[in-house]
Amino acid sequence: MPSGTHPRRAWPPAGRAALVLFSLASGCRGPVHDRPGTHGDSASPAHPGAEVVPSAVGRKGRAARGPDLPQVLGVRDAVRIALERNPDLRTARARLEAARAGRAAAAAVLWPRLSLDAGLLHSNAPSTVLFKTIDAHELGANADFNSPDAIESTEAGLALSWNLWNGGRDVLLRDAAEQGALARGETLRAVRNGLVMSVIGACLDARAAEELLSADEASLRSVTAQLEDVRARVAQGAALRSDQLSLEVRLAEARERRLRTQLARRLALANLRGLLAWDSMGELVLAPVGAEGDLGPLDLPATLAEALDVARAERPEARVAESEHQRARLELAAARRAWLPRLEFALRWYGVENDVGLDFGEPNTTAALGLSWSLFEGGARRAALARARAQAAEAAAQGAGVESGVALEVETAWLRREEARARVEVAAQAVGASQEGLELVEKQFKAGSATVTRFLEAESGRTAAEASLIRSRIDLERSRIELARAIGLLSEVQP
């Protein structure tokens, strides 16, 4: 201690306890490691937007098939499972949570900050010893300013800082972060909208392949029956060998067509497994039409003009573009205020003891109000302003492009639905006529009054008509779902 200072005060038990507790809280304990597997694959259902993901996880992070996945899938089952497990949707949810955290961080800048600090100091530097002695209220009248004794000083205090004004930039950036979170929320709806359409489309592709496979089997049975009859007649000398060869060629074509249809069905189911994040290679079995129903009736607009109005208001991509444009404008306004001064308030209450202990009997208080004004930053602010202007122009252009694209998608889906309706009517009439014509030609061919060429033409016409009817019906259902997606209705589907 320097000469002339007051005697050292005893370290009270309360001060010892406070110092120990503060040491424990400030990192004197070992590091805490997160338990593996407690986060990252699931989210708590208590939070809005949290997903429920099955606990069974296969290799490479993909969820394995569990008891919640039925072997026989209806469209509603497929949509439900995809909404729970699809990786793209999980990614969009994680990005939404990150945007919400960014919004909270931007809002936190507007609040004051309170911190606790403490420290131990050993020094024989004259300036340090004297100032610490003064802060401890222990400087005596005969203090030696040039050669003071070394001290061990303990200091602890509370500090409050508040950014009172930053040219309004903090408020603007907070609002920009809010728009960013809104954009992420609409992006999640857009992913959901497209995912539901993809799942239903995969189910429709598989259903079309199954119906076409039934038509191919019927064609195979018809051609095989006629081929057997012609072979018997050729053996008896009542038919030409060329007729038999023509039927064998048609049988090979029918088998090839069946193979292509089987491949299309397997590809559709493989696509569906990918959308469901279903690792199991076991074959999916789709429920028959009407067993569980599809998504039910959709409230589609009655006119194209109404559909366009609904899409402009409800389509998630349009809302994303609007939120991104607003965010860019707010960030531009914040960049324009970078030349304004900054006003801050600081308050600190602390105690110093020239001993290993604390005594807040004579605490110190410091309050300050500071104004700072950055006059030159090497052109950084001007560059940030130019970048913000370019980003605002980009967001405006993207918004216009999204609006035009949404309108085009709605009109295209509307026209395709009208075309599919007409095709269904025409194809249904063609199937009836071709079936009746084939039955007549089969009788004539067996009686020998019709050539094999005529039979092949009739059979080919019937097969083509049935395939056209199947595809047109599936296309009609697909166009209905596509119109709902273009409007934005599938983002709110709750299977």
C-alpha cells in the first residue's frame, strides 16, 4: 500500500460469496457440450410452424420408413407424409426460423444493454495504483505519487448503455428484417404449394400408368387370342402365313408398349418416394380411386379474371416479391441516413477495493451522454448506398417479373383445363365407337370376310382411343390441381 493510505478493510463474507458466484457464472467451469441428437432433426410442436418428424433416421440423414407410413397410400396420406418429411419443406422451415431470429436481433438493437463486469488487478504502475486507490476512496494525504507500493485491486460493477438515436437507421433495419421474415414465411407457403402439386402429380402419373397398363393387358389378350386362332387356321391351310406374321409383329409391339407403361409406373412411384423422403425400396401401392378420395372439391374461381385476381392476392411468390421489395426500400432508406450523427447514453455503477474483496459501501457512478459524427469513411457509405439502390431496383424488377409470370401460369392452367374437358368428351365418344368397331371386325375376321390388316387397324384404334381417354381424364384432374397451385390454394391444404 502507498504510504498515507487508510488501513485495509476486511473482506466481508457476503463479498467472498458474490465473487465466487460471479467466477462460476463467468466461465470458471468447464465447457458444456450439447447432447448429440437433441436438435436438428425435429422441432418442438409448441412453436408455430414447427414440424413433426419421425424419430427413425436412416443413413445420410434421410428418414427411414417407420410405422407411420402405410403400405397402401391414398393421395391424402401421401400429401400428409410429404408435408411432415420432405427435405425441401424442412429447409424452408429452418430458413423461416433463421429469419425470425434475425428479426429479433434487429429489434434488440433498440433496447438498452446491461452488463456485469468484475476483475482482479495486480500492478505497481504509479498511474494505475493511484487511480485505483482514488476509486477505492483510500488515498491518504501523504501518498507517494512517484513510488507507490504495488496493489492488488478488485473491481466489479454494472454498466448500462443505450443507443438513443442512430439517424433512424436501427428502426428502418428492424422493419426491413420484419419484411425479410414475412418473405421467408411466404417462401415456405410457396414450397408447400409446389410440394402438394408435385405429390399429387406423381400420384396421378402412377394412376395413369396403372390404367394404361390395364388397357395394354386387354390389348395383349385380344391380339393373343386372334394370333392363336390364325395359327390354327394357318395349320389347316385356311389362312395366310403373312397374316400370322402381322399379328406376331403387333403382339411384340403390344408387349413393348406394356414394358414402357410398367417403366413409367415405376418412375412415378420412385418420384413419389423421393418426395416423401421414403428410403425403403419396397414398392408403394396406391389406394384405388375413391378409397380415400383425393383432396376433395377445390373452390376454384368461375372466370379467368377472378382467377387472376385471386392469384395476385394469394399466390405466395407474389407476396414474397412484395415483401422483398419493401425490405430493399427500407434498407435503401437506412443507407441514406448513414451520414447522420449517433447519440448514446452510458451509465456505470461500480466499486473498487484495494484488496482481494469487494465492498460496495462507497460505490462510484459515472454517467455520460455522447454524440459522434463520422465525417469520412473512405467512401464506404457511398458504396453501401449504391448497392442498396441497385438491390431496390433489382427487387422492383423481380416483382414485376413474378407478377407477369404468375398471370401467365394462371392463364395457361385455365386454358389447359378447358382443353382437357373437351378432350375427355371427344375421347369418350371415340372409345365407344372404336370398341364397337373392333367387335364387328373381330366377327368378320373370324368369318374370313375381313383382312388381318383391317383387324389390326381396328385393334390399334381401340387401344389408342382408350389410352387417349385415360390420359385426358388424368390431364383434366391434373389441370384442376395445377390451376389451384397457380392461384395459391394448395399452400393451405390440410390433408
